[in-house]
Amino acid sequence: MERTRDATPVGSAELPGWLGWMAGTPDGRRYLQLTLDVGSADLPPKDQLVEYCNDRIRPLEMAAPFIRDAEPTGELHARTSTPILCREPAGDHWIRVGDAAMAVDPLSGNGIFQSLSSALQAPAVINTLLRQPGRTALARLFHRARVEELFFRFARIGRDFYAQESQFSAEPFWQQRRDWPDRVPIHQSVRPDQVQIAKRPVVENDLIREAEVVVTPDQPLGVWHLQGLELAPLLRALRNGAAKEHPEQMLAAALGDRKALAPQILMWFRHQGWV
């Protein structure tokens, strides 16, 4: 189905919000979504919401093609879009995924990716809970850490998305969202002295186990493998005294029968800022 879409930021004393989506289908149906900050918008009772929204959409120049000769049909739906993080997304016999685990800002468009990401890791967590009860705490830690990392990563993407609006940046709707959740950049530069080797839960053969990984400010959950090679031992090999003079040779020795990969691995390490 073909769809025409448009979106425009809106800001004023009367409308401190964002006109999220205006979509049209070939058969003449139209869909309009208006997002407001509930804390700064004086919303009427539910039975007056249709007229409330119409009064604010009609004056918008960009909305004119979508509402020309159109009349409201169906029921208006009002929903909260507050980001929510479940601090305990897994128990001994249950697990939360998708929106049940966390819900991020809908305007930055990451909801489906977030749901799929948390769902894809769930089978290994479930398998470990069922087959390896001794690793229950580790499996729960694995799921919780990744859900939280996804939540804050997508929250920061949303923050940067809102920060692109400059015309109405002084309005409460935009002020609150461009500063939340923090000022941490989406991607952080990495210095070799910030790179650590630590033990973290990882997935192996559909089960959660603990392994050494490389942890950086940009990869707080750690990086375990590259082309099937565990990176922590390779990084450790590059950190001894001799490696400073002959890094490629030291890496080749650590790689054994895969020593031909030494130049590529070294280049990748340097590109990441690890060495």
C-alpha cells in the first residue's frame, strides 16, 4: 500500500508538542498523530479530545493536504508514550521482552528494533534457566544488562533526535526531551588506557556462560569474538613489553594457525582505539 507521509515540529504556548505523523492512503483515508507533553498541555476531558486535536491541526500549513475535504471517523485513541524501563526483566521462571521489558521514545523510531533485539537474546536466557539452573543468576544478569543498555542507547538516540529541532527549542516539550536521559554521547571515543579485560556473561551454544571480554566506554557490555577469535587473549598478547616493538609478530604468535589474520586484527584494534 502506498503511503504519503510528512512530519513537522510544532511549538507555541497553545501547542507545546510535536505533530508526529500525517499519513494518507490511495483510498482517501488519513491518519494524523499528535504528540503532546502531558505536563505542559492543558488537555480537556476525553469526549472533547477530537475537537481539541482538530483545532490544533487545522491551522498547520503542512497538514492542509491531509485534512482537505476530510472528516473525523472512528474513535480517537490517547496513549502514553513515556519511556519505561523494567529494572528486573527476568526471574527464575519468567522473562520480559519487547515493550514488557522496556519502552523507549516512539518518535525516534527505534521501538521495533528494540523489541526484536531483546527478543533475539531471550531463547539463550530461557534455555539456560531451564537446562542450567546453576547459571540462573548469570542468565538474569545477561538479560538485564542488555535490556538496560538498549534502553539508554535508544533513549540517547531519541535525545539527539529531539535536539535537531531548533525553532521551538525553548518550549518545555523540547527542553525536557533534548536533555534526557543524560549528556553521554551515543558513540564514545576510546583510548587504550580505557580498554579493560573483564568477565561478562556471553552466549555460547545457546547457553549463557561467563567469559573474558574486552570492555570499553563505547562497548560497556564487552566484545568477545571477532571472526570467531576471542579478543581478550589477543589484546593481552599485545600488551606485553615485546609487543610494543613487534605488535604484528606477537599477534601472529598468539593466533597460531590463523596467524595470517594478524595484520587485519591489528588494524581493527587500532581503528577501535584499543592499542
